[in-house]
Amino acid sequence: MDYQPIWLTFRLATITSAILLVLALPVAYWLAFGKFKGRGVVEAVIGLPLVLPPSVIGFYLLLAFSPSYWFGAWIEKVLGLRLVFSFPGLVIASILYSLPFMVYPIRAGLQSLPASLREASYTLGKTEMQTFFKVLLPNCKPAILTAFVLTFAHTVGEFGVVLMIGGNIPGVTKVASVAIYNEVEALNYGVANQYALILFAITFVILLLVYSINNRLLRVRQSA
Amino acid sequence: MSDSQLNIAIRHTLHTAQGTLPMEVSFSLEKAAIMALTGPSGAGKTTLLKQIAGLLMPEEGKIAIGNALWLDTQNQYKSPPQQRNIGFVFQDYALFPNMSVAENLTFALPKGGDKTIVEELLEATRLENLADRKPSQISGGQQQRVALARALVRKPELLLLDEPFSAVDPEMRYQLQEFILKFHKLYQFTAIIVTHETSEIFRLADQVGIMENGKLTQFGPPAQVYLNNSQPEKDLYIHGEIINYTKTADCILANAWIDNKIRLIELPFGMEEKALTGKKFTLCLSLQSPEILWLS
């Protein structure tokens, strides 16, 4: 059995989740506390991946990334990067596809904190930035952990989008879910089962760890 | 207008459960005065406090303390809460759960600030032994002391307290008042305290403002506001019980249980046979002539 698809899957999920965490923090903060018009539009756009079939997202990303269209051509000219059928393209697609899984839990975590925490920090002379990093974020660790893991798991489970824009180039875009599909198509049920079992076991262990950590965090917070 | 005053004039629209309500408040406080802000809930007391702190923006208004201007909507000037030298004690204390007691206080220090004030305050509020505990690991009364101490770290000119006495039992309430009075003596801040207890108002405040439906309907020294009041329904009643009494040359001194505290009251002669141990009474302070009704 070739372990490369498994390795690639977890590499993609780790990179995607890490980048998304950095991107999602300001977005979640903005959605939670920002005062602006057009919030509904922003929310709808972020939430699209929750409801759209992955093939729809994949299809439009394929068009966007393709060098025959302006965005793909522009990226290729400026960065010298071809996004279609490449690992960087997969990362970008995964970021867009998993965006709500990172943004929504963090936003909910921020909103569940009492407003007085923020206000107290301001009255103690702290800026919005200091308040965010020293008061708000440390107090919604369970939400951030949940968001990270949901994003990770969602990226591991990605199939349709990858197939549309990545194809199945071994070592580049052939992730575990695509490998399973290929093996089943080729009637290699044994190999497909091995891939599936490994994915199943690893994701189960991750979720188990997260929920026990989260429960411990919550217990510490609630014990008074 | 002396420059040692807090001057406030605010116009705003309150959004209450009963609909919108125009809010209009203006008053001045001398430096180091303690003002009690009281009145029914939904009258706009917390809103006013937050507007003074800069956490809420009134539609129109001017707030100045001493030579510092905090808000002047006419000239489109607004200093953010960070730049107003205030201490705010929130109703829910708003202690940071991720920080220990000491860290909550240290957090309030400006960059490079002197740490001795933190130790000073921890000691003064008798929290030194709890310094490393998280807020969730200490009692409600202790949390309240942390909140008060934290609000004082920056040595604020103005201390705002939003119903600090509502959530704790009478013993702790009394203790907190002691702390507030002690720190007030030490740091000479001006203070505005939202409270409902008349006895606390008398004990702490130089001025009392009664806020109803977004307006300051009465403002002045507590004795004047409560005792000179000719409207009978606004009389002050103090309920108590005689514990024991001694006779002196010209009066009777009685220990009475009033507001969960034993207090010495002076009674004129002639009440001797009435002021027996165990008697319950109501002291009615109205029309400048205190009057005692004996209930049992």
C-alpha cells in the first residue's frame, strides 16, 4: 500500500487549518463585534460552502484557477504559480471550502463571552488589540480548539473539490479520499479498506482527544 | 464651574422594553465627592455610567472632569475609554477568568507601571493569600474585592461602581463599603455608585441622584433629598429591633439591630417603658422630624 495519499491528506489539512486559523481570527472578531452594513452578505458568502455541493465550488474554482481565465492568468503572471492541479491550489480551495468551519465556532465563542470582559479591559486602558489577544482569545480556547479540529476534519474529508481542481496526481493532489475512490473503482477493496481504516482511526483519535481536552477546559472554567 | 469638578450633561434616547424614552441628565460633582445613583431599574443608570466611562456614546453631550474634556459632541470630540482616567466596577465583576487574582490586577498596570500598587492593593483588600488563585476558585465576596482593587490600580480620578452591593450578603456588603471608604480616604477619587439601598446611600454618599425614566428627578445631599421630602410616599423608613438599652443622665442609649448591623441610637426620656428589649420598630424620617412607631 502506498502511504503517500494519507501523508498528503494530513499535510493538506494541517496547512489549511493553520492558515485558516490566522485568517479566521480577524474575520470572526469582525463578525462578532464589528458595526458595519452588509454583514448579511459577508455571512452568506462565508457560509456558502456549508450548503453548496462541493462540485459546484470545485467547478468555479477550476474556472478561476485556470490560466485561460483572468484570475488564473494573473496569478501565473504575478506569482508564477499555476493553481489548477497543484498543491497550492488545493490549499487555497480547502481554505475557501472550510472557511465557515473555522469562522463560525470562533465567532460563537467570542460572542458567548460577557461584554463586560471587553469593557473592563478598555476601562483598564487596554487597546482593542490587547483586549483581543490577552482577554478574549484565552477565554474562548474551547471554541478555538473546536474550530481548528472541525476545519482539520472537514479538510481530511474533502473529496469533490479536490477531484475537480486537483485531479489525482500522486504525491501532489492525490489525497486519501481520492485514493479510496480510485481503489474502489479498480475493485481493490482490500487497499481501499486499509486507507479507510487508517483515516477512520486517526480522525477518531483526534476527535476523542479534542473532546476530552475541551471537557477538561470547560470543567476548569465551571468549577467554582 | 471650578476646575476640580466633574461636569456632565447628556441627552440620549433610551431603548427600553416599554419603547423609547428620552434621557436627559446633567449634574456636577465636586472633586472627591461620592455620589449615589439610585432609582428603578430601566431608568438608565447603567447607561449613564457607561456613557461616562466612554463605553457607550450618547447622542449629545459634554463630559469634563477637572481640566480634561472627555466628550463634547458639539465639537465632535470623544476620548475613548482607554484615555479616561476611570475605574469601573462591573455588576458581574468582569474578572478575567484566564488570569489569577494578581494577574488581573497587574493587567491593569500601564506599560512599565510600578508594581508596588498591586501588592499594596492586594494587601489592603486582604487578598495576598489568594493572589495565585483563579477567579473561579474564590468566593463571591473575594471576587468583588478583586474587582474593586483592579479598578483602583490605575489610581483613577473617577471610580464608577455598578450595583456593587446587589449580589452579596449583608456582611460582605458592609465590608465592601468599609473598603470603598478606606480607599476613598487614601486616593481621594470622585465616585459614582449605583445602588438601591437607602442605608448605604446615607453611609457612603455626599450626593444622591434619583433617576427615573431617564431623568435625574432629584439631586442633592442624601439628608436633603430624603428627609426634606414632603411627599409622604418618599419617606425613609428604617426598620429595627431593640437589643438592649442603658439609661444615662439625659437620654436612653439603645443598641438596635438595624440593617443587619448593631447600631447605637439615642432615645429621649419618656420612651423608657416603650423601648424594651426585643421590641421591633420603624423609624420614619420625614419632614425633618424623626418619628418612631413601635410595632411590637
